[in-house]
Amino acid sequence: MMTAQSPSPSSGEALSIRVVREVAAHDGVDPMDLSPPLFRSVDPAALDALFEPTHAESARDGRVTFAYDGKQVTVDSDGEVRIDPEHDPQRQRSR
């Protein structure tokens, strides 16, 4: 499993961009050449909004995991991105 600790969500970089960069680095490709595009697995705008602070709180805490191109991608509210290339929940269910 690959783990990347990137700048916190408050750094100004969109979480979806961070995920694209980390998956591209994991795959050894330029982020612009990532295929399939991230939006085929997860809504980038929803991912970006997931941990945005609300009026009542300074930041949200949590984690989201989704399948992307044969990998399991987990993103924590602190900006950590973990990629597990051997686990694809979709493949597990279809067996």
C-alpha cells in the first residue's frame, strides 16, 4: 500500500487534485495522462466538498474510500491519500 502525506486541505489545493497527483505518481504517469479520468470513479466536486468546514465547525473529520482502476483509494480529512493496488471492492463482489 502506498501512503502519501500531502499538505492539509487548508493548504488551498483541492482534494481531488491531490488524489489525481498521488494516483498518477503511483502509476508512474503524468497527471494529465491518468486514464481513466478520476470522475469516472468519484465526483471530484463532491470529494472536494466532503471535508470543507461548515459554519458550525472549523474542519470535518473522516475518511472516504473508493475504487479506482483496480485500486482502493482512501482519503482522510487530514489530506492523507492511501492507495492499495491489490484491493478492488468491485472485483471482490463479482467473484
